[in-house]
Amino acid sequence: MTSSSRRNAFKTLLAGAGAASLPIALPAHAAASKVAHPGWGRGIEGQRKADRGDGTYVNPIIAGDHPDPTILKDGKDYYMTFSSFFSYPGIVIWHSTDLVNWAPVGPALKKPLGTIWALDLCKHNGRYFIYIPAAPDGNAWSIYAIWADRIEGPWSDPVDLKISGCIDPGHVVGEDGKRYLFVNGIRRIRLTDDGLATDGTVEQAYQPWRYPEDWVTENFAPEGPKLLRHGEYFYLITAVGGTAGPVTGHMVIAARSTSIHGPWEHCPHNPLVRTTSAHEPWWSRGHASLVEGPAGDWWMVYHGYENGYRTLGRQTLLEPMEWTADGWFRAKGGDLSKPIRKPRGGKAGPNGFALSDDFSKDRFGVQWSFHDPAPDEMTRVRFANGGLEIKGKGLMPADSTPLTCGVGDRSYEAEITLDLVGPAEGGLLLYYNPKAYVGVGFTPDTVKTYQYAEEQTWARRPQAISSVRVRITNDANVVTFRYSFDGGTTWILHGTRMEVSGIHHNVFGGFLSLKVGVYAAGKGTVRLRDFRYRAVAGQA
């Protein structure tokens, strides 16, 4: 007997002994923890937000999975976007006027290109560009470009620049007026004047500063080059030490040169940012860009994992910096768990958005995205009959291409009504990838349990089902499911609570986060209605 079979056999015995006690009727909206975190402001649906309303902020400035930030100052406006990996529509652009409050503009990319890593958003001669490293169909990496005359779009279809085997582009205009991309390595290639083709070959540009060999890092991995022209110098900001792995690995270093062609001088203050202890509030800090604030002060934007919450992915952080008398700069944020004075001169705008959705409008890209969709995935979808209908695909969550929704709170509740039309299976998940998820599923005659990315057949419960309201509560990585067959008047407590703190990149790879997901499998259709979200007090 395999270990899996032994485990299921043991659980079958437990289920037989206690099955009668599993369905527990609970009142609607059972009370959550009432202990509030003292740091963050509270936004829509109780979601945490950086702005505390007293002139200070607490990181992150954008909570949840927003890694590899690329930021553009465009007059009084700031725009930022992030790696979107397997989510489509993807590359959501965010807007701010004070560097602290951010709201989404919309997705720039709707054509699947496979997994998408660290991007670069820039503006040249009045036109916006995004340079995209992607690996369509799991093939070799290349860098693509999309462009738009307005930040809101429409954005062009991707153009393959045929820069093979490269990631992490950073755009810059040299002292010669020519356009260049710097890539991982740290290497450089010249572009044509329109920015949509190469005009040369990839060549080595800079040998990064080396940290002491006894530092605990993942690997050297020079990546994420971002460039800035300030005064007489070009400044090159680079990440080294590895993106994940040990919490002390990822870091920010800098170099400068009077020419885009070098030679480059190492910053004497390297590393500018680095996590040095697992006791710090933010781990694996790196992949930084510099940006001028509304009143002329300077800031550093980068990402990091939240201590104890790698499941949320890499989140976007903002730290003040200062220029030094010798023409260098240094970070001065100190303890990032404490409030920091907001940038001067900015005007607070909208922050975040409501995740609750009645499916009366198309919110694909900004909120909902299919995980690693096929090119024709959207043909499964239609807005009809008071909800969002998704045709079934595959047999289980792993092969059904779930619809996912990113979250940024430590603790939250989400619930939704699922109508089963025909021989369909639908359910609510916390989903990382096909090898890592938990959830509950419903067929016309059975309640199913998914844990460890597989169905726990011992926990099946017979039940006639045509419509079900299902709720997930994630309280600091401890997950509870409830479901109701009377529209939420009474709730049945699912018999298994699940702990999910280990579902993250260091275990499963992929640089993703644990998202709320809904799946539709089988040969029927699942109708989604009345999705509700709220952060819960305590760890939110």
C-alpha cells in the first residue's frame, strides 16, 4: 500500500467515526477575530492600505502579489506595473499622484505570452512602451514590446524583439540619443529609434559588485537593471543575491558612469537595501527603481516578502532615499514596520478597489484572471442570467484553468454563489498552481474536498446540489470553508481546516502567490453570482 493510500485509509476511519458531527449549522456571518493591527489604514472592504490619514504611511504601498515594480513619473502622475506571470488578461497598470495611494487603470496585455517576468514601463517621445520578457508555450525566453499613445490604451499587440534568452529589461536613452535595453547579466543591446527592433547584438555592460562570500544568499544572479540619468551620471540599480531562497539573499546595489557604455563605478554604499535578519518585517528585499517625488524629494520602490506571509507573494514597498554629497544616494527608511512620513507635495487619490463583484461588468484583468489560459480561454465565458457563466473544462481544479483573484490582506473572508448547470463541477479554492491548492468542490450529487492539490476521496459527502453559497475564511494562513444551501441563512462548517503557510515559491517555484480561485470542470457550466470580499480584523 502506498503512503498516500495509507493516509487516505486512516482518514476514512476517522471520517467514519466522526462523519455525523461534520455538518454543523452556523449563523450567517460568524464573528471573526476582533484584534486589530495598529499599523495600516483601512480602505474599501476593510482592506489594509498604506496611507494612515495622518501624513504617514506603512508599507506595503500595494499589498499582495505585485512583484518587480517598474515605475514611471509622467508629469504629476505616476504609473506602475508588475510581473503578471500566468495571469491573463495581465500587466495591470496602476496610477498615483502621491506615491502612496494607488488604483488600477487597467490591463495592457490580453494576448497570452506564457509566463511574464519583470517588465519595464517607459515613455519616449510622447509614446508609452512596455518591454516584456516572456516564454510563450514554455519555449525560450525573448523580449517583446507593446506600445500605446495613451496610458489607458489601446495597447498594441506584442512585437517580438528576438532578444533570445534574456529577461528583466531596463530602458534608457544614452548620451548619444540612442535607445538601449539593459538585461540580466548585466548586458546591453541597442534598439532602433522606434524602440520596436534591435540595432546590434547583446554585449556585456557591467560586472556587478560582489558581496562577501560568507553572506547567506540564494545565488549571485545579477538581474533587474534599472537606469536613471541624474546630473552628469547614469545610475544603474541592480538586484543580486537571488530573488527568493534565504531571506537575507536579495539586495539592491548601484553603479554609475558618465556614459551609457561605461566604465561603471561601484557605489561605495553597496548594498543599499538588504534584509539582514529573519526578524525583520520584510524579507528578500530587492529589484529597485529610483523615482523623484512630487516635491523633488527622492524615493526607492522595490519588492519584498512579508515576514510570515510568503503566501501573499512579493509586495511593493516605498522607502525614502537621499542624495549624498559625493553624488551617490542611500536608503533611509529604517524599520519598515513603522510609519514613514509621506512624500511631500503629493495629492492623495483613490486607493485600491472593491473586490466584491456582482458580475454586472467585465472586471477581467483588473481583478479576475485565468491562470495560464489557452489562447481561446475567454470563449468559455459569458455574462448572462445574472452572473458570470464559465463552461466546464477538465475534470478537477488542476486541469480546469481556474479563475483567480489576487488578495492583499493577511486575513479575509470571501464567499460566492455557484449555480451548477448540467453535469458541472464547481468550487472555491485557494490556488497557487496545479500542484498546490486547497478547496471545496460541488457536483450535482457530491461535496468534495481538495487538499494537497488532490481530492481527499475519504471526505466525500453525498448531497443533491443545484446551487450553493460557499465561503472561505483565511485567518493568518489557517483556512476554514463553510457552505450553505439556503442562500446563506444557515451555514455548514466543512470538517477540515487547512494550514497553507507553506504554499509559496520556496516550496513550489514559479514566483506566484496564493489567490482566491473559482473553478468550473466537467461538461456543464458553472454560474458565478454575488462574490463578496472583506478583510477581517486582527491579522488583516
